[in-house]
Amino acid sequence: MTPFHFGSLERRLFGVYDPAHNVGRALRAAVVCYPSGDEQIHAHRTLRQLATRMSQTGIHVLRFDYHGTGDSYGETSDGDTAGWCSDIETAIAELKDMTGAAKVSLVGLRLGANLAAHVAAARPDDIDKLVLWEPLDVEEHLRADGEKDADSCRIDLSSVTVGLPMRTLVMLTERARRQAGFGELRVEKLVSVSPWIEERTVTGTIPVDAIQHIVNWLN
């Protein structure tokens, strides 16, 4: 596990690289796309474990903080979904450069799933597989945001589902509100603890079954 900064001087991003172990097949790489706000904090341990398990199965993994979040440069007020899509593209380029991979997979949780979907639809030649873990819908995002989001087009998946890779998995948990609107995409529902909901009764608990399901599907 190697922490480092990457990106332009104006938009330095903090990332953590987990190199692949036991590489015995074709070169594979994946970028993990975080949720936002409190969900990013509460899902940190889950996504760290996901990255570890992916790397142990021979996948190079890069997870990172968007501009204005976590340990990346910038102020919180600088963050917007269009810019975060650009950050994902920067992470893709960085991981390809680091590993020599021709394509990468994207694994996104909540808002990260929506952003990953838009990037995948815009850059099909760069994407191998795509995992959308309980993506947000526009109404849910606006309610959480407390105001109208000018970038809501980056949240709405209805316009991009037809342009996503054939190897796309939509994974929902028992807490998911959204059950439709994914077109012909493969949708699977798992009964699991939601990693972004931190309650004292489940503190320290991660959704092992969901994590392993993603790892198995990517392999």
C-alpha cells in the first residue's frame, strides 16, 4: 500500500495504490470511486478492505480523494460533480501509467457509482468492467444536498445506461431505495450492512459478502 499525491499542480489528488499480488494472468487494474460527505468517511474501512482483497487476487488498485475532499488539495467549497468526474479520469490515466494496463475497471459506491458511470460512458475505450454499488438517484442527491444541484446531470444515470460497458454490474443492498431505471444492466441485490451508515450497534462491521461478491465478479 503506497500513499502519494498525483495530478496537476492546480488539482493535486491524494491516492493510495495497492499493487497486485500473485499476478498470474492478464494485467488488470481498477480505480475505486468514493462516495461523498459522511458516506465517504463511514465507507472508508469497507473500501480499504475491498482494495486489499482485489489486490490479493491480482488486480492493481488505486483509490483516491476527490479535489476538495479528504487529503487532496482544495477547499470543500471547490468540489463539484463535473470536476470529480475529471478527477476519476485523472486517476485512470495515473493507474494506466503506473501499471501499463490498457484498460481499467471502475468500482463506485453511491455518488462514486454515478460519477463512474458517466466517465465510463464517455471513455469506453479505457474501461474494462464497471461496478455500480447502490448509485444515487437525482431526488435523493438533491434532498441530501439541501438545494438544487446545477450538476444534477452528472447524477442522473438514465441518460448513460445504454452507453455503459457490457460488463457492468449494479449492486443494491437491502437499504437501497432505487430498484429500477437500469435498463438492460445486470442488477443484483444483496442483504448486507450498508457501509456508509455508522451506528453504534454496527461500528466496525463491514459488508464482507458484498465485498467478496465484487471481487469475485471482477475476476
